[in-house]
Amino acid sequence: MKNFILILATLICGFSCDIKEDNLPIEINNYIVPIPKKIQIHPKGEFVVLNQNISIFCNQPNLYSLINVLKNDLQNLTGIDFNFSNVNKETADLIFEIDSNLESEEYNVSIIQKIILKGGSYRALAMAKSSLIQILKTNKNLIYFPIVEISDKPDSEYRGLLIDLARMWHDVPTLKKVIDLAAFYKINYLQLHLSDDQSFTFPSEKYPKLATPDRPYSKHDFRDLVEYAKLRGIIIIPELDVPGHSRQFVELYPEVFGVNNQLLQTNPSKSNVINIANEKVYKAIDDIIGEIVDVFDTSPFFHIGGDEANLSLYENVPEVINFMKKHDLGTDVHELFRYFIVRMNKIVKKHGKKMFLWEGFRREGKIEIPRDIIVFEFETMYHLPGDLIEDGFSVVNTSWMPLYLVNGGVKQPRARRAMWSPEKIYSWNIWRWENWWKKAPAYKKPIQLQKTDQIIGGQMCSWEQSGSAEIPTLRKRLPIFVERVWNNEKRVPFKDFFLKVESNDLKLSKIINDSRQDTVLLGYDFEGDCAWCDS
């Protein structure tokens, strides 16, 4: 079908102004989230209009996979049964092109006589696709796109979302909805928390007893999710949380992972650290990481956890003392932990990946922590973010407040349930840390750092939430977070930006076939206090 231009008086309002990068008027609040760096809309309110027969051209074969994703999104959004046909570039209505002159995550959208999307990579075009969907309008069996030119790229290279599979069950269809939600708002990394004290969700063949029976994921399930995310421009990062949060290892394979400490003998359920003074453990972790990276093959990264390890469980254990003496580690178990981090980094590198690590090691120590790892700073309890920057580390901001969503359910005490309002999230920036806990350095006064490229982005973390809770709690919070990592400086007031989120949320409901909303904002009141910190 040949595209054509149409002026509709009833639709001119939303498309009738030139958009300047530093002064976005309220009229475009129906538009793109996150806000593009540059957008110009034709002042006469003209549109490119397409019916269900759309001719397409892609300059690389793999882009046809993205076209199929677009087709599926459009059909869910409009109810129209589209017919896409492949033609040459000159006669195409819709053109997708990878342009080597653009940066990896840079994209352009040009809608004049036809629709042309260019990106520096497949992932950039996936983001351009989301912008295209956000600006379309429908009328009967026609879809309308404004005459517009968009140039956009993110300020932060890392825009992540974590989903906790180990504490709460999530079925595969729910995870696909989460991926669609994340892709709609240009998240580029989805971290899956695969193991914790409560369960182990990866079906290891070398250590088959580890897989928790009520977490019946198969390798096929995970490969399916990896591919589903890849087609939508998202990379899934696996996390194996060690040496702490590892009760499943200790209980199911004590002969390999157990630490022969007094607490283990008197109360085994309290011991949740693996024995990092045992060479068998390093071989086992190496094997398990090998199995995991074989499945999560699109990720250049591997997260080893490393948070909240109870190092006191290593004290006064003869095997640990002998291991530390053999490796000249002295008598401080923190040096053993630093040794473990170095060994893990070598193992992760051996598998061709870059290592991620939670902020769990202290600044002081004789053993040098490699600067090529990326540290996810969350509590400010173990290592202050400013010290990490000063010491040359790259950092991802995962500030407990306001980037954590914790909804353990009604049986959990109120202090275990928290999520911050969209307005609170909008007040955050990637150089800022806050905490609800009185013992944390960031409790009384937020830690606000100077701007630095060493903070490469941020990650929203959804902990202890059931699968059924994810979409309602994320749908109005995740786009706010993404705006703050896409545009490190605020572009518009919160009330104006939230109108954009509300408008796009209507489209999201149709794309994911899920309109459930979260109407309760727990944990944050608008006086600025943590409502449950004293619980």
C-alpha cells in the first residue's frame, strides 16, 4: 500500500507544535517515554496513515525478527490483522536500517512520506520501535503517525531491572509480560536472581539436587526467555548469589559446600555461607557457572552476588584457618572473602564474561579487588559509593530507596513491605543514595555524589514479590526510573511527565493484555518520611 498524508482536525492538537530539547510543552504529554533528546513535529499536524497492508524493508536479515515483534505489538494494540509484505527500499512504507554511523544505542525516527527507523544496532532499533508505538493513533482500520523527526540516545549505558525468582515463583508467561513492559520503556538489562536461601531455580545437571522442586524451571524455559528478551532488545543477566544467601548449597550438598563450624552443628538452618576455604567449592561453582552461561548465552555479564555474607561463620574453623595460612591470608576472614572475589573473577572471565558484584566487601584489605568488576551499590553499609568511585570502580546505582520494590505479602511484617511512590522515584538521580535503615550511612542524609562517568547507570530491584504483583507495581514506577537513567538531568516537572506515563500505560495494557493497577503506594508518604522504618 502507498502511504499518504492526512490532516485530521480532531487530532491536530497533539501534533501541532515544534518541540525544543530544553522546553517540552504539555501538549506532547501523550508522547515518548523516556523523553527523546530531540524531537520535531510538523506544525501543521499532518500524518502518515497506513492500513492493514504494510510494505516493509530491512537492510539486515535479523531485523525481520524485530518486524515480527512490531507486528504482534500492533495487533495487540489495535486489534487489526496486519499483513506485512517485504519489498525494496524505494517502495516500502516502513524501513528498518542499522546505521554504522550511529552509536550502539542511538536511534533516529523520520516520518515524512514514509516511516524510516535507523539505529546503531538491533537493540537501538528495538527502542526506536517502542517510540514508534508510543506516538501512533488509531481510527477504525487505520493507524496514524505524526510527521516527526526524532534523534535519541540514553545518557546511561546500564538501565536494569531485577526480578527475584528465588524467593517468589514467577511463571514464564508472567516473565514475558515483564520483558514486554521493560522493552516498552527501553530497559536494556533484566537481571534474574536465580538462587537464595529460599530456593535454587536453575536446573543444574551436574548438581541436580540443587533445583528446588516448587521452582520447576527447565533449561528450555530459560532459553525461551533469553530469546524472547533478545528479540525485544533486552539482555538477561543471570545471578548466582554466593558465598552468602546460599543455604540450598549447604543443606543439599554439605559434603561439598558445608562449613564445619559450631553453628552448623547446633543449628544447621542458620548456616548459609558456602565453604570458600575448600577447593571443591571453586570447582563446583566453576561447573555451575559454565552450565548457566551456556543457557544465558546473550549476556556478556555474570552476577555472582557477594552481598550480606556472614563471614563470622568462617571464624575458628580449622579447615578455614589452614586454607588461609596456606594462601598467606593472615587471620582476618575478610581477606578470605577478598580472595574469593578474586577467584570468582578469574572463573567468570574464563567463561568469557565480565563479573558483576553487589556491594559486599569493605574498603580496607590487603588483597586487591580487581577494578574490572562492576559493583552494584545498594545499602551503603559495606562500601560507601564515594569510596568506590575514588578507588576506581565502575558502579551501578541500586539505591535501596527508592529503587527497591519489596512486597513480601500480607503475612510479612510491614517493615518487609515497601515500595516508593512514582514522585519519590522521580526525585532520585544516578549519583544519589538513600536508605530507610537507621544504621545505614545514607539514612539521615542522602549521599549525593558529584557527576561521574564511573556510575554507568542504575537498576530497579523487585525483591520478594510474587509473579502476580510484578506488573501492577512496576507499570507506573519502572518508566519513572527509566526516565531518570535515560535523561540524567530532569527535563520536565513530575506532574507533566507522569501524564506521559499515564497515557502510555493505556497502550501497555493492550500490548501485554493486562490492565491490573497498583493503587496502594506503601512505604513513602509525601512528607518525606519512611512510614515503616521504625517497625
